[in-house]
Amino acid sequence: MITVCEVTDKNLSQFIHFPFDLYKNSPYWVGELKADTRRLLSPKNPFWAHAVNKMFLAYKDGVLAGRIMALVNRAHNAYHHENIGFFGFFDVIQDEEVSHALFNAGENWLRAQGVQAVRGPANPSSNHVYGLLVNKFDTMPAIMMPYNFPYYAELIEKEGFTKIKDVLAFHRTKNEQISPRFLKVCERCMRAKGIALRRLNLKHIEQEAEIIRRIYNSAWAENWGFVPMTKEEMADVVQELKMVVRPEGTCVLEVDGEPAGFYIAIPNMNHALKELKGSLCNPWRVWKALRAWRKIKDARLIMLGVAPQFRQRGIDLVLIKHIIDHGVAVWNEAELSWVLEDNQGIIRGIVECGCWEDKRYRLYQKSL
């Protein structure tokens, strides 16, 4: 017998904890700190100032068997002139009936909100954990990238969802070579007057964050699925990242003193999170996590952007080369993620600097 119930304050902990039980024997899945997930799901989180949601739990014969969130992101719909909802935080045992019951509950709620289609997974947006892993299930994900069992795709597709877009993760080791053309473009760009590169000043991270937000919002403005970040949302990101961002993983490129582009790369904290198992309460796990933290030799490039008025100058390539030249002093390899599958311009540059496509994450959509 399958039953579905709405999530309330009383059973929110079950919603947060469920994937830790589901993936307890997986060597690859990594759970975020449960306190961070609780903070993200809190109505006080700045994301929910422009979005609403309903969360559901499914039980099979009285045993918790799955979870899902249905949400309407009003900022997305206003920005893209769409009328869609999203699903996210989808985790379930390998059971079609349980999966169907979850989607049925979520879709019924979305219909009541008046939306015409549902897209996902989004946990809860493109500025957070996004997409469904559809290949390379035998490696640990990079920090803030999703991992799921292979059967998820089949369950989602059986509900009538079809692919709407893939986003890609690229990989590179310090031993790969940069193409001559790539180097030539970078050298030509750096000969231009007024070009300067600097690290983020982490002692004044709040001021630097506003510079990053302005470039990021303008650089990504026309990208599929993008929604501009508010000041409050960027402040929330800063709170998450400021403990792990290292100066050598950051750069701002200025043209005549005006910020034109930036990147942020962070250590792959998943090695430490894997040891913590969602909590800081166990001293032994904390010790193991600290030991893993000291041994991290890989990173993820999580943000890179060039303001529109400075494009067609090779600035994006200069930024990529900068992280390659200076990041290898700290890390042996890195993931660049994510990139839209049809963004051929940036993909061409990424490949020419020695990266290769490693993983695909799929966004699905279904009409209601």
C-alpha cells in the first residue's frame, strides 16, 4: 500500500534525512550538511521571497520510500515570460508505483497553481543544484553537483517527461596541453592596454560579492533557464562559500579599472562532506573530514562570467588560462561545470584549453 503526505514542520526532518538512508551503501553519493538543507528549505531563505513550494513524502507499506518538491518560481516565470512549475529534491526507491504517486501529488498541486508545464530536477533553481545525472555513475560528483541512481531517468521518463536541455561538466588535469590558437588569443588580449587581473579581497567579501553579482547577472542574462540573483540571494551564497573559497581560486579581470569578468573555483569539499554524513555532531567524523579536507587536490570552477560590453576580446579565455596557470599550484585537477550543451562558443574554448566533456546532467519537461 502506498500513501503520500504533505511535509510539515513535524516531518521535515524525514524529508531531509531520507536520501541518507537511500544512498547509505553508495560509495559515490554525497549528502550536504542537513543544517544547510534545512536552511535552504526554510521560508526565511531569500529564494522563497519569489517562490512557493509544496513538499511530499511517500510511504510503501508504512516505510518511507520517496520524496519530492513541487515549486513555482515566480522570478523565473516573470523573467522568461513562462508559466511553468518545477520539481526537485526527487529521491525514491526503485519502484514505479511510488514514483508515480509522488509525481501525481506534485503535479496536482502545480495544476492548482495554474501552471502549464513542469520542469526539473531543480533543487530548487538553476542557481542551486540542477539537473539529473545521466552518465558516469561510478565517480563522486564535484561539490554542489547532483548524483543519483541510474534508474531515476527511467522513472521520470515513464511519467511522460522528455529532455528539454542537457548541461555539461568538463574535466581537466594539470597535465593537459593548451592549444596554440588558445594561447595566441590570450596573448593578444593581454597586450591590450588597461588589462589587469587581481584576486578577490576576501577580507571585504561583501563588497566583492556585489561586483560578482553584477557581472554574473549581466553575463548570464540571455542564457536558457537563468534567473538573476538578488542581493539577498548573493549574500546567502557568500555565507555558504566564504569558509571554503581560497584567494588562489578567484580572479577579477579589470579593463581600465572597471570589473569586466571573474571566476570562482572552490576545493571539492565533497571529500570532507562524504565523511561527515550530513552532521557535525560526531567528533570522529569531524576529525576524518578535517583530514580529508587537508588532502583535497581537486576543485570545481563554479562561476565564470564576462560582462556583455567586454565580450569578443578573449577575456573569457584569459580567465580560463589564469585558473589553469595558477590553480595547478594548489590542485591537480578540476571540473568546469556546468555549461549549456548548445553554448558552442564557450565549449570550443574549454576544449582548446585541454578539457574534455565528462558528465551530463539532464533537465526534463512535461506539459500539464
